[in-house]
Amino acid sequence: MRVFATSDIHVDYAANFDWLRSLSVYDFTEDILILAGDVSDNLALIAESLELLLGKFRKVCFVPGNHELWVKGSEFNCSLEKFAAIKDLCKEIQVISECHREGDITFVPLYSWYDYSFAAFDEKLKRAWRDYRCCVWPAYLNDNPQINKHFLEMNLPVLQQTNKVVISYSHFVPRIDLMPKRIPLKKRNIYPVLGSVSLGMQVTQLKPDVHIYGHSHVNQAIDIEGIHYVNNAFGYPSELRIARKRLHCIYQHGQLQTDTLTGRPN
């Protein structure tokens, strides 16, 4: 059995969906895929993509990203309502979205949002970042720190998981020092909405062998404080220099794979 990881496949783009369809129906039948969010904001397309992957992999582990929770122009009035619908979809088609033990490996999804702990809130970014226009939250979640806290509280029951190998995964970035120093200053304007220090604290508490994350679209594999962090985002079709555009194996033949995984910023 092997374990592969990817995220941010954005199948709303025809080229990305074509890549998904092109994956072998023979090569991965004994393997597990971790998909760390941002498939689509269209629930039907999410379902189609997950079912397609279930036809290629033995099991699929999935955590929603921010795009999944966009509700503008959809049948949903609230992003939490859509989150619940996605969880129900996963249960119905047998995609793993809860803590899951597979022999010597335990898979732990960590839900989260962003809370501006990586960088200060920016009004200019608010005008540009689509989450602010496309997500709708209940009144008691009146800001992004509250939204992040809501999702992090869902993780509390799983932070004591142990096994020979523990692999956790989130959509959002768990620590800002995962962002390569080579990123130009002009492209760091999105740092406030990448993730949160609090998510990183939960990862540290769990202390998995590997943590998979997405969202930044910058491919990276790095060891920090005994945890191997991997971002293998597929990204948008135009993002050819920061994403490798292929699956990344993190476990095979009973051994963790800790290959270097980097991309170059545009």
C-alpha cells in the first residue's frame, strides 16, 4: 500500500479535470489518496471528482478547503450548511473525512480557517479575496478568528491519536515559516489569509509524522521540529513554476517517503 497526497486541484478548470480523468485506473487500486481541499465550489463537481478518484484509489481522505465553502450563487444560504452537506456527501459515497485507522497508519483531518495571526488584516486584500464575497457565516461567527476557532474546536477530540505512523492533513497552512523565504515581498500580501498559528499549535500537539497541507499553491516538503510538512498543491493551470502537477507519494512499502519537494515562485 502507498499513500499519495495532493490538494488544490480546482477542477473547474478543464485542464485540471482532464488531468484528474487521466489518472490510471490500474496503478493505484491498493493505495490511499489524501486530498487536502479546494476541489471546487460546485457541490456536483465535488461529488463527481471524488467518485472519479474512488474509482482509481482504494480509499480517498478529504478535507474541504475555502473554495468548497463558497455559497454565493448556490442552493446554500450558509457556508456551515454547505460544510455539513459536504460531510454528508463524503459519508454517503465512503470518502474518509474523519479520523481513520488503516493498520499501522492513522489519518487525522484537521479543520481550520485563517485568523490573521500570520500577518495583519488588510482592507485591500479583503476587496480582492473572494472568500469575503462568496462565503456566508452565521451571526455568531462574526469574524475570521471566530470562524477559525469554530473549526479548530472540531479537532480537539483527535489530537491525542497515536499509531506507528500518524499522518494529519489540513487545507490551510499551519505555520508561516513553511512559506519559502524566496517568495517575493510583493506576493506575501496573501499571508493574512493562509492559515493560523493556532492550527500549527494543534499540529504540534498531535505531533504527526507527516502533515499535508494546501492552499498556498507553493509546493514544499520540509522537516520542522520532527514533523515532515508537505504541500503538493496542483494549482491553477497557469501555475507551472510553483507546482509539479503530479501526485506525490509520502508512504510506501511500510516506510515514510521524505523526498524534497519544491517549486519556483513566479
